[in-house]
Amino acid sequence: MNTITIVYLGLYLVVLAGITWASSRRETPEEYINSSKNLSASASTWTTFASLLTGYNFVLGVTFSYLYGFWYLMVFVGAGMAFVVLYLFYKKRLSLLQKKHDLLSIGDYFGLQYGSLSKLFVNLILCGGLLLFLILQMFVNTGLFSALLGVEKITALLLTAGVVCIYLWFGGFNASVKTDIFQGVLILPIILTIFIFPIHFTTEKIPTALDPSQFWFAMGLVLLQFFSLLGQAESFQRVFASRDSKSLKKGLIIAFILLALVAGSVAYLGINFKFAGVVTDPSNLFTEGVLGALPVWLGSLLLVSLIAAFMGTIDSSAFAFGVLAARMKDKSPELTVKFTRIFMLLGILLSAIASLYLFSFLSSVFALISLISVIGAALIVSFMFKLNSFEINTFLFVGTATFILGLILKFVTDNPLTSLIPSATAFVALMLVMMYRKLLVKSIS
């Protein structure tokens, strides 16, 4: 680890300490949990941007764009669709409910609309998904930081988990949002990398990055991105904390532009390497092809950006897990804060230990997306149809059961289309139940 990297990393940790101290001063329980539901447009922009742009988006983005070319860019279509639905859902339904009820998560919404069993279903699925997400983040973070910083894996793991635990314990959601703003700014230097490498884009080479046989793979990416963003606990935690629909709309639009700029730059690098005819292991393309070829000052800054990206998603997921687990049953604000801290620490501890034994990263990524997509699909059908509690619970149960069977029988794989099987099966089950209800009503009448 060179001197410049040490200086950048030291400054990063000092700013995080300052944000934690400022966030914890005179903080009420409501502010600790959700910033008193007064998130401004600018805060909504940066916290959405930093919490959704995960560290492995950097690593996988270069790899996937190298492997699949321009088709990888279809994820932005799915993200854009999800942002539109999130805004419309908030404006037409959630903003009215938010004023009357203490809603903090998508599970609270399902509980209010369909009863306590639906809330339990959704929260259990989300908690399982958040734990898997934390494990993946810890796994990638540990291996990458160990190699790049020249430290032992266990040291990198303890450093990451320790820093996140400290600032979330004292600062809560306020600290998560404020560090997201800081970390979001740090992620932007990735855009500079596109000016470092020679341009290999030519008209003749474009067809090689638009293989028609990968069209359905791309459609699968669109749907997975759409459903998974709708089902993410972190997304709704920020939606519920918004000041009003106007602030949320502005925040989502600017966040999407920032996501497109940064993730688009990452995709450009992968496609550019593909056009250059670089022969290498695609999984190591970001660390070897990108970081290894940059000037020291920019490579060191990008390394800290990568750390910021991981921290921004680990803290959001850990805090969302703590809140969901703490609110399985109604408690006073003070007890909610206490149990949020306890479950948050347990989630980080469990995921840190489990990350040491993860054996298939890519399959785990698609398994996570497959599970979270069940929640996103459930949200869409609840928006499309007038469902009762039995019908929505059928959807959730069948989707989750199919997901578990898919892992056991291995028909849910790292192919995006197979990752949609649980949601599709749940939809078919829902249609059958709705048809039976209509036939029953018709026969009685």
C-alpha cells in the first residue's frame, strides 16, 4: 500500500468519524430510525445513489460489459422503470398513508394493507435477502481489500465490520444518509478513468458487442433489475424518509443520472477492453485491467472510491436489517432503537463469519436478486389488482417456496431468466387463486 493510498484512506476515516459525531449529537429515537421523515431532495439524491451503487457493481460491471457488450446497459432500463414506479407508488399511495401511520419499510406497508401475516412474510424474506447481500458485500470487500491494501483477509474484514458498526451504532439513519452523501461524492472519480485508456470503439466492432443470441439474457437483466430495486429494503427506507413527493421525484431523477454516469463509465471500460482484444480472466478485469493501469494518484483515489462504494451499501443494508428485525413486533421508540442496534450488530457479525465460507459468488448474487424480486413482483401485483390477504400471502409463500426449491434442485442459476422463475411461479399461482375466487363467487350468485 503506497503513501498516497494511506493518506486518502486516513482522510476518508477522519471524515467518517466527524460525520458520526455530528449525527449522534442530540439525536431523538425518530431521527435515529428515519431522520424524522424529513429527507431533502439533495440528501435523497446522494443516499439513493450511494446505497444502490454497490461495490461489486464496479467489479461485475466491467466483467459483465466485457462478456455481454452493450446488452449489459439494459440494466439502466430496468432501473429507470423501477424509479418511476417508486415515485408513482409514493405519490398515489404511500404519501397519504405515511401521514397517518408510522411506516418505515415495505413490510409495514404490506402489514397495513393485508395484515400481520403478510408483514411477517415480507420482513422474513427481506431479512434473508439483506443477510445474503451483506455476506456478498463482506466476501468481495475482504478479498479485494486484502489484495489491494496488502493486509490479511481477516484484518480487512474486521476493519470493514468495525468501522460500519461504530458509525451506525452512534449515528443511525442520520449517519447512514450523511456518510452516503460523502461516499457518493467519492464514487464519482470513476468517470475520470474513461479518459485514461485509448479508445477502441469503431463502427466495425459494434456488432461484436450486440450478439443477438444474448437478447433474452438482456431482457432477464431488465426484469431482475426492475423487480429487485422495487423489493430492496434500502430503497423503501429512503422513500419513507422523504420530505414529500416533490423532493423524492427530484432526488430519484438526479440519482438515476448519477447512476447512469458512473455505472455507464464502468460499462464503457468493459466494452472498450472487449474491443481492444484484451485476453484476460474477466473476473479480474477491474483490479488487473483498470486499477493496475491507472496513474498512482488516480488508482489510489479509485481504490478509496471502491471502499466508499462498499461502505455505502454495507451500512444501508445492515441498518435496514436491524430496523426490520426490531420491528417484527410493535415497540416503543426507545426499545426500537435498542433492538435495532442489537440486530444490526448481529447481522454484521453473522454475515462477516459466513463470508469466510462463501464458495460461489456469482450464483449467490443471482440467488439474492431472485429472492428480492419476489417482493418487487408482489408489490407490482398489489398495485395492479385488488387482492385480499390470502391472495397476496399465496403469492409470497409460493414465490419463496419455489426459490428454496430452486436452490435445492438447482434450477435457479446464474442465468437471469432462471432467477425469475420464483416470481413467475408465484404469479401463476395467484392467477389460479383469483380465477377460483371468481368462479366461486359466480357459482354462489
